[in-house]
Amino acid sequence: MRTYPLDEARAEFSKIVERALAGEPQRVMRRGKEAVIIVSETDWSSGRQRAATLGDLLADFAERPGTDEVFFERSTFPRIRALGSDFHDA
């Protein structure tokens, strides 16, 4: 992957686009830091991955076999006591 400072990328934009269309991503730097990468539409579409949402992660977790048994068998909650039982005289 070739890297260009922003001013050079502006001057050679057509060449950068041609290289990206040929399958070689092109990086553009701004103020000495990585700013953007130029890729072809085909490469972008085929390589894009959708980030999982919380709903996707929970659904995936719920579909795992044996998950519910593990959590319900070893409860981290204390035993249930009657309301106010901590304040009764012993």
C-alpha cells in the first residue's frame, strides 16, 4: 500500500484512483497522521463486515447449548430471606 501526504494526493488524485481500481489500496496522510485509505468500490463492498449489535450478541449467546443450565445452577445471588429478617431479635 502506497502512502501519500495530502498535498501530493490532491495533485495525483487520478493516479491514486487508478491504482485503487487496480486492487491496490492507497493511504493518504494528513498532518503526518493516517487519515484515509482509498479502495475500489468492489473491494469495499466485498470486505465490509457489519458490526454486531447488542441484540445480535445476545441472540447468539442464547442459542448456545447448555448456557441457561450453567447460569441457573450456580446462582451468585444470596438465599432469599423474608423482608426485614435481618432486623429481628435473635
